[in-house]
Amino acid sequence: MTFRLCLSILFLIFGRSWLFVNILGFVALGLESTLPIPQLISNYKQKSLYGFRMSTLIGWVGGDAFK
């Protein structure tokens, strides 16, 4: 909730700044790109795809759908 509040305040202050919008997009893309890392580590340790987390697949599909 605190993160959301801080981000809302920053957006109200800097929302028209192209630099702020670009940085926000870069951070969002960076966070989204780290989504599969826990799944990759799990698959590497197991040496298989057994136990593939459906939440990871839903996150990928959901993220791509909103793009």
C-alpha cells in the first residue's frame, strides 16, 4: 500500500515528464523480466519441467496480454 501511495504521488507530480515515464517503464520491464527466474532455478535443480508453476505461465500470459 505504501508503494502504491508513493508511486501515485510521484505520478501526480512528475506524470507529464517524459524522463519519469521512461524510467517508470524501464523499471516495470525490468521487474517483469525477472518473473521467470525462480522457475528457471527450480527447473535447473530438478533437471526437468516437472512441477512447472502455473502462476509463472499465467504471469507471462497476463503480462503479454496487457502489452
